[in-house]
Amino acid sequence: MSIIQVKHLQKRYGDNEIIKDIDFQIDYGECVALLGPNGAGKTTIIKMLLDITKPTGGQILFQGKRHDKMREFIGYLPQHPTFYSWMTGMELLEFMGGLSGLYKEILEQRIKELLDLVGLTKEKDKQIGTYSGGMKQRLGIAQALIHQPKLLIMDEPVSALDPIGRRDMLELLKVIKQKSTILFSTHILHDAEELCDKILILNQGKLLVNGLINQVINQNQQPVFIIQAPRVNEWAPQLVNEDIVESIVETGSSAKVRVKNIEQGRIWLLDNISRLRLPIQKFELVQESLEEIFLRMVK
Ligand SMILES: Nc1ncnc2c1ncn2[C@@H]1O[C@H](COP(=O)(O)OP(=O)(O)OP(=O)(O)O)[C@@H](O)[C@H]1O
Ligand SMILES: [Mg+2]
């Protein structure tokens, strides 16, 4: 069952069309990554889902209907969260729980569970100003979950963290996703692959890809041959062929040759390797990673 359906969503600022007729849906229990380079429109979409920004076209449906109190059902961690640095972690959660209208007894229990979940029980009485970036992000997750939302939305939750903070956060999200529906934006492909079932790839306000990660990889694969031989810069330019070769990228001692068709490409390349008498050390057909597919699509 779908929790959110987005239909023909559009956003304009003046003459600039920032989001261009986008459709997608998020089903209960899914973990969905919204991927895109800087300026693609990720934050704009998230703000429209949260009713912080109004769409200039299209619809957002919650459980199949228009809803004017969507925020009751959504927990949100913004891209650049700010906290009162003089508050303690505990005080922030009490404050946010109060704003969500939770009764004191329920709130106390909920805060205990959340501090435990995000690993901040020991630091709960320290001022947030003394927290590391990773601790602040984990506190941000706790405040987003305080009212037991049906959907957790996070805008680049790991981008600003160091490798340790990022690892902690990914492990925490793996636990949270077992019980929650999650949408998070990122430009780090690896995080999407590690956590999510489904990806949405956005570029310049257009949705290029919407599907399960494995399907996206299978459907968008372009065959790539790796040819390794000395003096790549001398022979690689001679393998440019508009009919068969899509692109050639020289990488150190080898060239990555993307072809339009595996069989024709293989025969053509082997003929040319023989014609050029290349002393090849390696000739290999490889699968493109999600990162390569993403980079090709957004370029
Ligand atoms: N209030 C606004 N007025 C005018 N243009 C805006 C406004 N907010 C965003 N934009 C433009 O919309 C485009 C998309 O911005 P958005 O912040 O949604 O991108 P993003 O994918 O979240 O990027 P990033 O990875 O840098 O966070 C950008 O070109 C931005 O300049
Ligand atoms: Mg953004």
C-alpha cells in the first residue's frame, strides 16, 4: 500500500522550472533514496512533501488522499539542522515531544527508547553545543521519530559527517528501516546501495530513474570492455568508432570502452586489437556499477 503518491509534481520559481512533472510513490516499509547532484531539486521535493513549500502543479497524496495535516505523519531531519546549543539532548527531545502534543508519561518512555536507539543515553544531560556532528545528527533522528511518524524523511543525513560518524549513522538507519518507511536524499551512491530497496534519480528537476536498485542496474547497464595494454594514449584514440563504440575513457594503464552492443562490440574490438597488434594484458567485459550508471545519466 502506498504511503505517499506524487503525481505530476511541479515547482517554479519565477521563470525557472525547478521540478519538472515528477511522478513517484513510496510504499509502506520501503526505504527509498532520492539521488541527484547539487541543485537537482532534492530539497525542493522534500519541502513540498512536508508542505513547507507549495507545489506550482501536480498533487501529493497521503494514503491515496489529499491531506492537510501531513506533518503529523512525517518525521523530518533537515539538510542543515540547527539546535539551541544551550539545551541538553534530553531537553530538546522534551521540547519537541511537547510541540508534538505528547503526554508527559508517554513522552518520558518514548525519549528513553529513542536515546537508547540513537546511542545518546549517556550524553543526554550534556549541552548540545558540546556534541560532535555525528551526535547532533543522531539527536536529529531522535527528534524526527519522537511522534512515531509513519514516514521518516531525511535530507542528506550523512553527507556532512566524517567516516566514523557516517558509519554510525548508516548502522542506525539499518536498524530504523526494519520498522519504518524511509525517504532520504543523498548524492552518495554507496549509501543508497547499502540501505535502500528503491532509488529515484533526479537531475535538473527531472526524474531519470524510478525503480528497485537491481532492476535499475539491469535495465540501464551498458556493456563496458576493459582493455589493458601499454601506451594507452597511443592506441585508445584509434578505437573511436561512432557505430559501435559509445565512449572510451583512458584510466591509467587501461581503457574503458563502452559499446552499443556486446556481441558486435566484442568482435570489432578483438579485430582491432589484432590489427593494431596491441600487446594486451587484459580484455574483460565488466558490469557497470550503480555509480557509473548514475554518473553517465546525470552528465
Ligand atoms: N527559494 C528559492 N528561490 C529560487 N530558486 C530556488 C529556491 N530554492 C531552491 N531554488 C533552486 O532550485 C534548484 C534546486 O535546489 P535544491 O536545493 O532543491 O537542490 P538539491 O538537489 O537539494 O541540492 P543540494 O545537493 O545542493 O542540496 C537550485 O537551482 C536552486 O537554486
Ligand atoms: Mg538539498
